Amino acid sequence: QVFAGGSRAGDTGCQGITLEEVFRMQKELYGLFSDYDFQSRLEELEERLGKACDNYTQEHTDLFLSVQDQVLPKYGYDHGHHGVVQMLQDVARFNENEQFQKNRAMLNALLGLTRSEEEDALRAPTDEGHRKDDDRCEKQAALRCLKGHPLRGFKTDHDAYTCDRCRAKQVVGSLMHGCRQCDWDLCSPCSRRSQDEALRNAQPPAVAQWGALESRPARAVAS
């Protein structure tokens, strides 16, 4: 988890931040994490090192901090990894809140900290019990073709595949999502963008809650 909780700088224990402030913080983080430039950098990183849920590296940490350091200090947390740890400790007391869980799931899915159903299927898991609750938001925003059929993940077995969104040709072994009924396929970057659009268009309760908190001021930085 990369967004939530910790004691304030100079404080001890879980105190200070309110649930409403946490919702606002989650909304701010989601907005910056879903920015096109950030997602492009994340896609490039995942092509080299893999998704964070499979191979979490220092480069993932540094990229996530480029956003966290813009938001967390507004709520009284330190810059850098220490501030993230502070935050995680603070918001842990909200772990049982359903709205908090939904917001967290959306953030984790956006950052590649959880796998989609299709990616899990490609890994051929033997233990179905290992899947995380955070996958729920990805399942709710299943990828679909233009006619509404669900897309299935697969790896290309020849080099004749082309993405029907960006028209990029795919090499053998590329991860794509496709509808065989319509012969319609998306490359991995376009799949991510389409799923993010589906999450936005679905307007789950988490987004409705965030919207109600837009006018609330952030907590001042502790001196």
C-alpha cells in the first residue's frame, strides 16, 4: 500500500488525521497517479522491471514518491519514505472502513500493486485463495471491446498482432487483451489506459465520496 497512514512528524502513536482528511488525501493521490505523464513513466518502468505486485524495486518506490511528496506534506507528513511510513501507521485504524478499502483498492490497481483477473489467469495459479481483495475494483471495471464483450488476456504467439487502439505492432510474447468474437485486441499500455477510463466512468462509491470532500481544507503541516 503506497498511500495511507502514519503519525505526524514529531508525534507518536496513531492520532491526528481524520477519516474525511484521509478520503481527501486518497483523492489527491489518485488524481496525480492517474496523470498521463505519470502513467507513461510507470508503463516504461513495468516494461523493464515488471509490475510492482510481482517485482517491487527501488525504482518503483522513487516513482511513487514523486507523487507522494507532493501530497503528504499537505497533511503534516514528512517528505520521503519516512513520511509514507508515518502515514501508513496513522490510517491503519481505518482499515475496517468499507469506503477506505474501496479507495485503497483503486489506488493499488492504478499503481500495479494488484493483478487483473486476466493476468492472474496467465500465471496459472494453483491456489485460488492467494488473490487479494484489492482486485475487486479491477473486476468491476473489466475491459471490453467496442461491442461490450469482455476482453481476455493472452500472450501473442506470432508477430502479426496489431493494437486496435494505437495501431502498434506487437512482438511475439507480448501481453494483450482481446475479443476473439470481434477480432479486436489491445496492447498492454492501451489496456491500462482503457481500464483507467472504465474506472473513471464507473463512478464507484469511492469517487462519489471523494467529490463530497472537495471543499474540505487539508490539515496544516505540523511545525
